[in-house]
Amino acid sequence: MTMADLDQATIARWPSPRQATLLDPRDMERWGWYMALDEEAELDIAIEAAVEKIGASKDPDDWVFFDADHRFDWNTDGRSGKATDARYRTGFNRKKDIRVMVVDSLYSPQFQNAQQNLNTALPDLQRCSDIAYLQYYGAIMDKNIWSNEFQIPSPDANGRYPLRVAVPPLQYIIFPGIADTGDTIAVPIIKRIYQEAIGMNVDDFTAAGVKDATAWPGKIFVTLSDSKGLAFMGTEHAKAVTFFLAQHKELFTPSGAQYEVKSVQVWAFHGGWNAMLEIGQVQSASDVNDEIV
């Protein structure tokens, strides 16, 4: 089975990803979102070593973070709903030599609706993948995504976007401080990966006593040809990445190319769990056959 086959098997567990249609930042306000730009945030200390290892800058001046908070009731396109207090926080390396996104918060409207028993309709613009793309586009293209002049042009009759709006794909996506809240299976899966890799019961770890073997750059590295890697791809964190890549393939360069998660690395820091996903282009059938030969 090829990497592309594995990626398709992963996607098949959820509704088929459509190409994103909400590509106007003004849709954020229409659906109840409040956006804020944070240019003074520092990287979480738990991921500094990982960022340095992949060759990206740790300098706070080279990073920009976006906060998306679903804090307003909305009435759009004949539908209405309540604010859910959903929150997505993402950060990007603006130097662009190494394209990396840090996802600090991942609490969707669907999750918050259930947690707070709001019993409200959910906005069309609710997936982290849609919002993160708009944020990434603004960061990589140095665009003010709140400007009235900013709008990603519509595709042509063949569904292709103008080259001037296409952006290079991300190379890495990092999740610091993964918690049980909002993704109930991520932490158990990471713990299982650790236990199998180092032969220790990670439930014995405390905030003050994480073993050196689990800290970055620990050797806890899995690919999608590994059962543990596939298990991680079933988490909400990995699902967000899969949708991010699949829904926006026409907006990456080269247009229409498909990208996938190639590998997953997990590590611990003071009792917290972290993960980094490496992104790469899907191999064509001919490439795979060449390798087999």
C-alpha cells in the first residue's frame, strides 16, 4: 500500500473534503468570528528545540500569531446562531524559508456547542482548516487580511486560481500542549506510542519528572506506513491537517498538486505532549512504481 493509498484511507473515515469556498476574510465577521493579530507572542518553550531542529527561526520578530474567536451571534444567509466561544490560535514563521504553522488552540464551534449545551445552529465557516488557510495566506503573502482590498480571486471556468494567489504549501505543522479536552483520543494514542517505543508506563510521568528519553529530540518518530502513525491520523488534530491540505489543493503551488502527512514526531515537555507533522507532496503512481522496481 502506498502513502497516497493510506492518505485516502484516512480521508475516507470522514465526509469527502470539498474544495474550500469561504475564501473571503469578511466571511469571518459574517459568521460571528472575531479576528486578532498578535505580533509580540513568543514561541512555547516546549517547541523551541523542534523549531530550531527543522531550521526555522525562533526569533519572536519572525513569527505572527492569529486568534480567531467565535464570540458573536450571527444571522447570515437566512440562518442564525449563537456565539460558541470557539477558538483557533495559529502562528506562522514569516521568514518563509521553512514554512511552518503552530496550532496553539483547537476548540471548534461543534465542540463548544456540545460542551456548553448551547443547542445552537453552527456557522458555515467553522472548520479550523478554512480559517487557518486564510491566516496562512495572509502571513505568507504579507497581506493584511482585514483590508477591504483583500480577497482571494475566484477560480476560472476550469476551477484553477490565478497563479498570483497560489501559495507554497506548509512543510511542518506543530501542535504544542496537546490536551484531552477537545480531542479525547490524541493523548492516549501518544502515550501508547511512547510506551511501545521506550517500554515505560508514561502514566507514571509527572510535570516535574518527565524522563529524558521522552523529551525532544527523543527518537519517537513514526510514518504513515506504521500502525502508530495511522492511529495518530485518526485524531482531531490530524483530521484538521488532512482537511487543510485536501480542501485547498487548488490554492497551493503547483496548482492541483496533492499534499499529505509524511511522518509524525511526538515528544514530551514537563508532562505535556507535543506533535510535529511533516508535509510532503503525494507521489504519483509512476513514482511509486519506479521505487518498487
